[in-house]
Amino acid sequence: MLKPFLTAALITLLPLSGAVAAEKGHGHSHGEAEKGKHGGIVQDVAGVEAELVVTPGTVAVYLSNHGTTALSPDGAMGSVLLTQGATRVGTIALKPAGDRLEGKGEVPAGADIVLSLRTSDGKTGQAKYELGGHAH
């Protein structure tokens, strides 16, 4: 019962990410995104590095202590919001699976992802991963 509530609470916070991006200007750079050791995109979220890896039917997030030490996903949880422009096109809940957080679901072509994460020590944060599906 607690997990669905926390996932819903994390998703509820998502509108705040747009306001934060607007405060900082455009909200992202157009340079090369940092690649992680699993080939995904790395961003700082909730005080840890979160590497997002998207494969057909699966979204995985590997956590590390800023690239130096892999962190166990036990006790952590998250969700991803799939967006196309300003339109929400789906969500995927993430649960511990081996050495990563993982969720099953398809990411539509052209979609971007907003990750909401709660670490095992209770820190929360969000980050937008642009997968190249937008132009401006």
C-alpha cells in the first residue's frame, strides 16, 4: 500500500520540474550528454548519479556514488514520466531488480523521460533525460 502512495506522490511533484527549468533558463544544454558505464545517460538525482538505460520493453536506472561506487537499489524506488513535448504519454514504476531499478514498458519513439527518484536514505529528486525526441 505504501509503494503506490509514494509513486503517486513522486509523480505529483513532476510539475515542479518545469518551473525549476524555467527559472534556470532553457533547462538543458545541447551538448553531448554524459554516458555511463552501461551506455546510458547519467545525471545527478537526489545526491547520487542515476544512469538511465532504455531498451525495448524495459527502463533501467543504475545508481552510483558519483561514478566511483555502484549503489545497491535496495530500499530505493522511482518512476519515469514519459513526455512528448508538453504532453504526458505514460508512466513506468521502477523497482529494485538485481543491481538496478527497473520497470517494464515501452518508451514511445520521440519521448523524453522525467525520472523521479527516492534513494534508500530517503532523499528525493527529479531529472529530465532528453532522448532526442524534440527540436527547437
